[in-house]
Amino acid sequence: MASLRFPSRPVARATLAFLACVAALALAPRAMAQEYPNKPIRFVVASAAGGVVDIRARRFGARLAELLKQPIVVENRPGASTTIGAEFVARSAPDGYTALFGGNTEVVTVPALGMPIRYDPVKDFIPVAQFTLGYPVLVVHAGLGIRTLPALIEWARARPGQLLCGTSGHGSGQHFVCELLARSAKIQLRTVPYKGTGPMLMDTAAGQVHISIGFLAEVDKQYIVPGKVIPLGVLAPRRIARFPELPTMQEQGHAGFDMMSWTGLFVPAGTPRAAVNRLNAEITRVVREPEFAAWLADTGSEVVTPTPEQFRDFTRSELERWKKMSDEFGIKWEQQ
């Protein structure tokens, strides 16, 4: 009868250590789900301070910090039509502590127009939460003495190439609107790119550029109410409650100007699902709070609360829609 042989004490210790490591790895995702977040979170805004995205990032960040019990730091990284900030986030560690607080420019408009970028808007990000939909207004420098869109078009036709249209960067939504206006109104204009809507609107109010496109959160109280700029039309399928007397672009004979914009949060691909779900849940909670919903409505935005999967599908469909419009109107980055 063969005798039984037991492993030596060193081998037994090694086996137990190995099994302990396996057990620890198995429990790691659960521990992460319980611990996240356990340090400050950085919201990267890919535009300059003062724009609608920056305004929302700071207000959302303050409230989310209370709910998550961790500081949220808003960091502006403007430039290259928002692609500098977007690339920074795409290349950041996928741990849930660096997120892109942005919108359609970074992941839809710029890629659709063919601008050279060093990130993939689909593969390099996980869409976490979309929370606003809104429509901008076309505004003109008050010193120009123009109060209606037909008057602006008449002024531009009398001065070919002199009308300056400010944008938040090449390939931005504002850039597309400027080019579309030139085609629709049969006028010649020049686009002037800025590192975000904040400096763009400041120069519009100062008369450095004649027209630009902004959201109510950016232009209403700071520029429209004091009379520094005059709204000429809303880029929406219907009039907005804040300015019921302001006609849409389509009502004034210019179709195709329904330029929906939105705000959302993105994290680098590979970020743990636990972090994605927690951020989505808390953002949804914030926008459903009466105070925040009222604030967003006052800025001309609608609250939306899709799941991460629904937001992913939405961004992909928007990317295809903008690519189609880019091809249809012949607006390409290579033309710049």
C-alpha cells in the first residue's frame, strides 16, 4: 500500500498565499464599488471660463461634491476647438477620477467636420450621463444698430466679407451655424475662432465681432438684459419661453437651423462600471431636484436623464447626423 505524502511546509504556505491573492482579487470590484469615490474628482471643461459649460460644471460640481462627499475640482483646458481638453481626458487614467464635462462639440461636431483629432469620440470615452438639452440664440453687437435678422442680412449684403461671426473654435457648433447662415442668406462673412464661448461673447458685446451664437445662460443676464447684444433669432424648432416674441430662424425663412446642444459627462474608456453607475445616479438625482430643474429651465434648457447606454446611443446617432449635415452642406475642416 502506497504511503500518503503531504506537501512541505514552505509549499503549503505558498499555496495559501496564492489562494489569498485570488480571493482578494475576486473581492476587489466589490470593494471599489463600496469605496468610490475616495478622493477628489476632476471635471475637465474643454473651453474657457465663463461659457455655459463652465457655468454648469461649477454649479453641478458643487452640488455633486455634497452628495459624493468628495471635492470636485473644475479644470479649464481650452484650445484647438475643445480637442485639447477632450484628448487630455481620453488619455487619463480610467479610474473614475477624471471626467470630461462637455457637450456636442468635443464628441460630435468637431469629429463630424473632419478636424484632425488624436482621440476616438466613440472608442475612447464612456458616456456617463446626459442632463440638459438646449437651443442657442443668434445675437448681434448692439452698437451695429441692427434689431432684426433681415436688417442684418441687408447690412451684410451691402458689405461683402465684412460681417464677422464669432465662434468657440474651428469645427464648433457656432462655426457650423456661421457657415450655414452664409449659405442660407447668400451673404459673405468671416468666422473668428475663440478658445470658448466666454471670450467670444465678450468680444461680441465689445464690437470686436458683429454676431455670435450663445445660450441664455451665457448671454441673457450678462449681455441681453444690459442691452450689449440684441437677439435676432432662436435656433430651435419652436420659440422659447424666455423670449416668446423672438422668432425662430425657420420662421424667418431659414430652415435647418435647429441646432440642439446638450451637456453631459464622459470618462475614459475602461473606467469601472461602479464609478459610471454612481456618477450617473447622482447626476440624475441633482437635475431632478426642483431648484436645479428651475435653474436649468431659466437658462433655456430641458432636463433629460437617460441611462449610460441610452446616452451612448444618442451620441453615436448625433455623430452620424452631423456627418450627414457636413456632407450635405459641404462644410469640412479641410476647407479652412
